[in-house]
Amino acid sequence: MVTAMNDSLNGWAQRNAFGAVVVLVIRAVCVAFGMALMVLAIPLGFVTPFIPIGLPMFLFGLILVAAASKTLHTYITNTLRRFPWLWKRVRFAFGEKEAAE
């Protein structure tokens, strides 16, 4: 799993320990920020029902968390695939080019 997450970084985190620490910190910050956006989006969605601010904020947080964590990416995409009408609209944001038939 660690190897798969580091492929997109051209092995930078695998070459030296400092690179691995930097990647770990960046991913941790992205997950924390994404979770905070998702938590803040729920009350904001109820406060502003006519101007939808909460939904885009929640989706941005969801995509940020999925991009930073391979485990959460798998969990989120498997959950979204249960709803084909929603998955067709958001699969491009999770790196899926075409639907698996």
C-alpha cells in the first residue's frame, strides 16, 4: 500500500527518510483539513439552505481526504459505487475515466 501511494511522487519518499516525513506530514494535513471541511459543511448546509455552500464544501473535503489516503479512497469510492446515478457524475474526481461495466 505504501508503494502504491508513493508511485505518484516518483519514489521521492522511498529514496530518503526526509522525503518520507515530508510526504507523511503533507498527507496528514490534507486529511485533517478535508475532515474539518466535511464537519463544517454539515451545519453550514443547514444555515444556508437557499445558497448551497455546504454541499460543495463537503464534496471538496471528501475529494481531499480521498486523494490523501489510499484506504479512505478505496472506502469512499466503493461506497459511491453503490449509487450508480451519483457515481456517474463524480467518478472523474476520483481518477476513474470510464465506468466499469
